[in-house]
Amino acid sequence: MTVLSGVRSGDGGGLYGSWPDLEAVNRFLAHLGSRGFAAATVRAYAYDTLNFGRFCVERGFGLADVTAADIFDWVEWQTKGSRPASGNVVRLVRFAGAAPATVNRRVAAVRALFEHQVVLGVRSENPVPAPRRGQGLRPKARGLLGHLGPGRPRQGGRLVRQPRRLPEALDPHDVAVFLADLRSHRDRAIVLAMLLGGLRAGEVRRLRLADVDQGRRTVRVVGKGNRERTVPVDGGFFVELAAYLRDERPAGLATGECFVVLRGPTRGQRLSEAGLRSIFRHHRATSGATRVRPHRLRHTYGTELAAAGIDLLVLRELMGHASPETTAGYVHLSVEQLAADYAAARAVMGR
């Protein structure tokens, strides 16, 4: 029986099971690792290809048989709101369906998988449709300079239209309630690193003691794509960090990571992704601040700086964005500000 079980916790995040194309996918994932992709990125590719593999298993074909029509069927399979139950149960379980951004990310991962097969000579062409491949998805060129394209950056061959959403900032009351519920200097330092320094959850977990400059009140961060940046952080973070290092962090640890487990059988080991999620999940429940999540703390940092008028180039550097479009998303006006400016303009016009 063909069973595609899941993603291994080790071994570079490869898939495991009895799928005939398992080796081809794991070769692709190993290739990503050899090119210097971060472990978290390879793992994300693994889950995305796992989703496609399960679709292939359900439909009864292998990677060599996939056509463009199959890719569109897979897109619909993800968004229609049903999937096979686990085990040997055949019935379908209703669920909300994957979000457009999730579907487009998975399509990009599978496109890369087939591109790898093309390079290896396993396939003659990539079956995943993309605007640049003339699949009728790209607007027709118009005008004298139409051959230069539609005048805006390409979006990676998205097959599903996804709404443009503004970053979700948190209400100050929710942040204050959540912080007040934390019971350790470590946890408060972690939250303040995101809120006052804009660090991602993974960047906080990977932060090393050697990367913290308490004299200059800066931290050196290695972000996505192994891009380094130096971020100034407000003094409140360093107060909590100093108390954590003095009173809570076990002495004589071999690990260089700053934040470690404080209790239990893994005491002294670096804080894991699951451990960080557990901290936030527990305190959301006990504080009632249900909207507080690591990335929303980071969004709050970016939104506050943008509202204060910081230069976008500076904000982009502080947040470690690869694309200026991502940074520009933080520059948005509130409903109240729009109404006030409109009223002021109308008053001038009425004179």
C-alpha cells in the first residue's frame, strides 16, 4: 500500500513513507540544503511537497505523469475544502481549505521541484504553469514599450488571486495584558525582542549571547536568506535580558544560544520552535489576549515606526526585508486619520 507518512524531524526534513517518488523529492530537498537554504526553509519545502505528494497518491499517478491540468486540479483540491481522513478511513473530512497565499507558496515549491527534475534530465519540461511560460496567465503587452512587461514586478507565477492585506498590529492594551501575565524575565525578554526590535520568532530563538551588545544596546540578527543586520533595541529589553542571564539562565551551559529551557528534562537546551509556541499559547489563554502572536508583535513594531515617520529604507534594513514592497505595506493610514484629513481638505475647499 502506498503511504506518504510525513516529514522527518531530522535528516534535513526529508519525507518518509512508501511513495515511489519519495527518493526524487528527498533528492530535491537535499539539493536545497546543499545550496545553503536554511533548515526551516527546507522543512517548509518538505511540507509543501508532502501536500502535493498526497494529492498524487490519492489520484494514483507519479511525478513523471503530472501535466499542467493536474496542477490546476491540485489547486482546486486544496481549496475545495475536503481531504482524506488519516489512516485507512476513506471518508472525506470537511475543512476550510487552504488560504490563497498557502496555495501559491505550495505551487512555487512544486515548480522548484519539477525545475530540479528538468535540470537533472528526468523531465523535458516543467508542468507547473507560470505567467512567463505563456499559459494565458500573463496580461498581453500593449503600447510601444509593451514588450518590457506590464510595468510591475512579477509575483512568482501565482495561480490563485490573493488579497493584499495590511500587517496586523496589536492593540496596546492587549500587549500590556499579555506582558503582565508573563512570569519570567526570559519570556518578557523574548516578547520585547519582537515588540521593540522587530525580530522574527526564529531570529529570537537563534539569537546568540555573542550577538548581544548590551553597551550599545544592539543585537546582531541573522535573518532569512542568512542576511545579517544590526538592530538597536529599546532599553526595556536589555533590562529583562540582564535579569534573565543573572537569575534564571543555568550557569556553565555549552550552548551559545541566548534563550534556553528553564525547567524539565530539557533544562539548559536551546528553546525550540514548539517550546516558543507553547509559551505564547499558554499566556494567550491565561491573559485573555488571544490576538498576541510573535509575528503580530513584529508587525506592531513596524507599524509604529512607519507611523512615526521613519525613512522606509531604514525600516527595511531594521526589519530585514528582502523586498521594498513588503516594507511599504507598513505605511498605511488609519480610518480616523483619513477622515480627519478629508474633513480638513473639505473645510479648505469650502472657504
